[in-house]
Amino acid sequence: MSLDQPADLVKHQTPTRDAFLGGRLTLSQPRNGFRAGLDSVLLGAAVPVGTAKLLDLGAGTGAAGLVALALGRAETALLAERDPQALALAEENVAGNGFAGRAGIVAVDVTAGAAARRAAGLIDNGHDVVIANPPFFAAGRGTLAPQAGRADARHMEVGSLDLWLRCAAACATAGGRVIVIYPAEGLAELLASLHRRFGALDVLPLAPRPGAAATRILVRAIKGSRAPLILRATRVLHGEEGNAFAPEFEAIFRGQACLDW
């Protein structure tokens, strides 16, 4: 699914400055390469209210984690990212949006082993909510982006998703939650990796238009739970025609509502 980015929802003020949530959040992003969009807003808006310690894995320039802070869903956020350019921009975004006292940044490859992860500053059992928008094209599929940062953000080797979720499970507290946004075509792999470490899997499919197949999924799960899986009714982003968003999503993208399910 292509999550459209109308100019009045994600405003390109300059080639590298974008306003999200109706202007409540302004982010510096790479002029070329991977740029956060509406997936990041949906992920940040799905963070449960009352979250004390949020971890954003593969945070990029910090969009999802900072959306959660801007919406008042999380008290603090730690942004974990390995790309140096993205880390520098994330640091700028934290300071520029007034979150210096509530957001931290850690340089780490989330697919690395436990020792490397801990040495970088990701502690075990340290976060009550972990969010992630992992790369979704397996190696050998799709067209590799020309910019290295964009390619890293969109492509991963087979088996790497399981490493992301292993990291999420290690970093989540007992009873903590993980929330992932992912293409629907990757649902089987995602559920298999989550099931080994989490319970109470709760799947929310997103479709572009009424009657269309779901093309994005949001999945949340609870560490240590044995509750069964729930498959929610599909929610639709747009109407039958045009690019206007359904009222529920229009309110989310304008910073007037959160994504609760």
C-alpha cells in the first residue's frame, strides 16, 4: 500500500524539513534516501496511553518515537538506530521539538548479539513498550534503493526480522508490549517470530480502499502472555475514490487523535 502524503498533512517546508501532526512536530530528514511518512505516524499513534518507557527500534530520524511523545502517549522515549546520518538528524529533532529531557538516542545495530546490544546501552527488560517499523523487502526482492540509508531501511536479509523481534523481546519488561507495522505479505513471518516470544497477539489490518485486500498490518503483543491471537476487522484508509483519508485517519495524521484498537 502506498500511504499517500498530501501536502497539507506532511508539509515539505524545505527539502529537509517536514511538519507532522498538523505542525505539532517538525522533523529534519535526509533530502535523498529514506524519509519517514505516514507509517511512522501510525506506529507512534498506536503507542498505549500511559507508556512510561518507550523504545523505538530502528528509529531512523526519530519520527515514530517523537510522534508518541508529541501526542502524549509516552513519558520518555529511547531512539535506537545504527545509521550515523539518521542518528545526527534524530538528535537534531529531539532538541528542535523540545524533547531533550524526555528522549534519548543510542547508536546500535538491533540485529547484533546481546553483548553488543548491552554495550551500546540497550538494557534487558528496560522498556514497557517497544515499537518497530522493520525493513520489509527480503534480499533479492524488489528494487534496491540507490541511497544506502534508504536501502538499509527497506531491505533486510532473510531471518533478520527474527533478530529484530529477539531484540524487542530482550528489551521489553515482563508484561511489556511490542508494536510493529509491516506489509501484510509478511504477516506469516512476523507472527511466527512474535509467537516464539510473545502472546496476546492482536492484528489490525489496514486496507487502502473499501473492498480491497489489506496491504499493511499493525500487530501488538505482550511479553509472557498466553492469551490467544485476535484478528481485528480491517480498517480502511481512503474512500472509494480520491486521496482523502477516512475521518478516523485524517484526525490521526493531523494530530487530533490516536490509533486505538
